[in-house]
Amino acid sequence: PGKVSSDISRELIRIDGYVEQALFYARSATVDRDYSIREVMLRDIVSDALRAHARTLIDAGMSVEQEGLDVPVFADPKWVAFILGQLFENAAKYRAPEGSSRTPSLRLLASRDSVGEARELVLLRVEDNGLGIEPQDLPRVFDKGFVGKNGRLGGQSKSTGLGLFLTRRLCGKMGLGVSIESEPGSWTRVTLAFPADRSHYVDYLG
């Protein structure tokens, strides 16, 4: 145990993340439906994703707040856990700089929308209090390979520009809605929308 072994461990985690991105990219490009939609508790998916990325979040000194996650959703838990992992990694990567008065934080809040209507939704908001995204970059963050101002100038030379691209692509294949909001220098919020009724998954985005 020591600094060298800790550094090696971090690099192995980073490599594992790149390999996972590559594998999900390959799967997302196939014609076959390499996923299985089933009912699962949202808290279980979030817990799996948090465990998988615990080292990154701990190293970033991030606190995690969870609220309202004890709701069932219809999704492929493995794909959703991967999507959440991309959001967690971005939150840690683009956290407020050292010396900032803000303690890095990650907030996960679930709520219901359009209750009782045909297209009732479960909304999961993933919000951090990091660097935020510049207004001119926001429309392009889901584009393949786009890293934006933070990726170019924020010391994040290892950004791939694939995390949010895969997030939107996989959400589209599962019939989930995804949107992003941000205030530069303050916060970023990504919202995932799960149709509450499985029968609406195929036509939700239409």
C-alpha cells in the first residue's frame, strides 16, 4: 500500500472505464437489441452505479444526496447503471476547483410527472455543483466527440467526448427521455425520463 499502488489503481479504473465505453459503443451500433427491459427499483440501479464509481467520487471528495428513489421503473438496469456512471464521472471530473467555497456534491432526486395521465413519467434528476457548461456548448454536449470549453481548457485532456453521446444514444434505444440544463460556474442537471407504463416505452419519444 502506498502512493504508487494508489496511482496504479486509479489508472486501472480509468482504463476500465474506457473499455466499458468502447463495449457499450459497439453494442449500441448493432441491429440486435442487446438489452432487456424489466421492472426494477430505481434505488437498486443507483446503488449499483454508485458502488461501481465509488473510488472516483471519493477521490473527488464528493458528497452524495439521494431522495425519492424508492420507485419502480421499467429499464435495463445494466444500461441505466452505465448511463449513470457516465454522469457520475463527469460530475467528478468537472467539479468545482480546489479552493472553491463549495464542497463538491452530487444530488439524485426522483419524482413523478403527469401522474394519472397516459404518459406518466418517473423523472430522475442527477445534479452536481461543479463548473457548469457554457451556453454555447450546451446544445452540442450530446454530439459524438464533443468535449467543450471545460474539456479543452479545464485540464481534462483525457476527455473522450463519448460519455454524453452514449447517454443519449442508449436512452434513445430504451425509449427514455434525456435532457440537460446548466448554469456556468454553478451547476449541471441531467434529467432521465422513464415512462411509468412499460407499454409506452416504444412510442414515448414519438
